[in-house]
Amino acid sequence: MEVEKKLKEEAFVSLVRHNTESERRVNTIVQRLKSNVNYNLSYEQLWQKVSSNVATDRLYRESNPALSYVISALSNAEITRADISTKGTQLKLLLRLKGGQSVFFKPMRYKRDEIIRESPYAGFDRHNGEIVAFHLSRLLRMPLVPITSGRKIDIENEVKRTASKRLLQTFLKIYNQSTNCFYGRCYYCKPKHSVCPDLESGLLEGAAIFLLPQHFTLKRVRSPWQRTYKNNVLARWEVDSRYCHDKLMKTITIEPHLLNFVDVAIFDYLIGNADRHHYEMFKDVPNSPVLLIDNGKSFGNPFLDEFTILAPLFQCCVIRKSTYELLLLFLTSRKQLSRALDELLITDALYPLLNDAHLKAIDRRLLTIVALVNVCIDQNVNKALY
């Protein structure tokens, strides 16, 4: 692509100007996010307090002192009911925790070093990607990812003991070694796709994802940059360099809608998620933000930077000034985005969640994003910033 070629020709490494003020500000952000206030609540009060903070412009309030406790509770609260979730195409459990809160549990499919070398949207969901996406959303001031925490569950004592009949029916014996493997019910849920706990411990790790209060109704909106998912069949946006200017800018307002799409593209590029074919938004909410729900197709290949994910940015050449300034802050700090993120991830029960290759990929992709924005600024004489 012409824009990608131009970026490669740019000596954009020179953009990085480390300075102590940027480092101080990044340290302040990280320490604020890591703060842990002594907050004594029952589980029922805890879930209620966090649920009450969900609003039509956010899925959590970072300033809520109970946030750190709900992250911990997702990892530790007693499971009182385990069932099948039929929502989506991939295996998930629907767990009810003590105090009445329901969560999705996405089980581990891959080890940390395993690389998905097929298409950028191939493979099963990565549970660690869901956890990392939540903490990255905190750093980028995009509170639009459901609260997510790593957890290890005891299949025999926590799941089978509380399981519904329909979940128990999907348990089977694999290789004559374990009766604690299961496959659930979904589009890709078949016996050959079963997940099994560790043979020695009987534990299965995964991501526990906080479910939104029931009074919030979501709608799915087709992404203007949806892929065809067919070999040798390209969507219009993949062949028309003026797709955004000639089509979208005539039908979609720049603020907030196109700017929301650009924010999502930046987020997805950093995590390597090329599978955002639909957007989740609040139903009946004018100018609803795009919710960053379902981030499981992230962190599949640390050596692939799928440039097409950034199509909303390089085709529309617009970005929120606040988003750009925050990205620039991380780029110019000695504490890189990956290091700041890793400081938050270290508090998770499943740490480490990313290997060095994935952490380096985040910083490399950030550099590309900022360089691309600078190209847009040069071309548009500062009309790229909103």
C-alpha cells in the first residue's frame, strides 16, 4: 500500500525523543492505576458497586476504589454455578460467583510462546489477550473493555460440582487420562476441540470476564472495514484508497463516529486483533462509543504487524488530539508502553501474560501509529487532529 511504503521510507525512529517529563507523567499514570485502597465490602456489595459505575460512555470507572478488588474477586470468588454459554462462536463457560455476579470464562487454548502463523484472524481465542486488552484500555484511557482477570479453576471441585446438566453432558474422556475435558456448545464446540485441565493439578487457566448489568442492551453494527473472509475476494476498502473520503465521510460524522473507529483501529493494531468485523455499541444511546468487547483474536503472532487494521486511520487521516498526545507521551518516555503495561499485568494471577516478543511488538506498533499520524498531519496541515 502506498501509505505503508511511505512510512517505510520515513526515518521515523527519529520521532523518539526520550525526556524525563514524559517518563514522570507515565510513572504517575501507572502508579495511579496500581493504587490499592483498603475497601471492605461483601461480594454482593462489590459487584453492585462496580455495576453501578457502568455508564453509556464507559464500562468501568478507573477512579472507583473498588476496581482493584473486583479484579481480585474475579480470580478468587467462589463459583456457585457453572453452565454453558452459547453466545459467540467459541467455547466459553458461564460462571456465577458468590454474591450473584455472572462472568464469562474463556479457557486457555495456547501456551504463551505459541505462534499463530495463518491469517491474522486465525485460530482459537487467546485468553491472555482478553486480560491484556483490559489493562491496555486502562493505560490508553479507553474504559471500554469489560473488567477481566486471569483465573485458574479446579474442574472437578469448582466446575463439575456446580455444573448444569447440559454442561456435564459435554464432558468426555481424552486419551484415557482424564474425564475432566469438555467442549461445551457453540459453533466451534466439538469433541475434537475439547479443553482439558492440567493433568497434575486438575486446574484450567483462563480469563474471567465481568458481564454488564442486564439493563444495558447492546447492538451489533457492521464494521465499514469488514473483511470478506474469502480467499482472493477483497472488500471495497481494500482496493479503493479513497474509500473513506468518497464514501464514509459523506455518510458518517467525523466526530464522534469516525474518531471512535480510529481509536478502535489503534487499539486493535497494538494488540494484533484483525477480527473486529462488527462493533458492539449501546442500543438506543445516541453517539454510543464503540465497546471493545471480544479481544480474543489478539497476540497471535508477535512478528506480524497487520497494517490493514489501521485502515480507518490511514484512509480517513483523522484522530482525536487527546489520543495522539497520549500515544506520543508513551513513545517519548523511557518507560515504554510495553513496560508500563507489564507493570499492570504483574498483578494478575496468571502473570506473565505476554512474552518478550509480544511486548516488543507493542512498542514497534506504537512507533508505526505515531509515524502514520505525523504523515496525516503533514498532508492535512493539522486538520488531522480533532
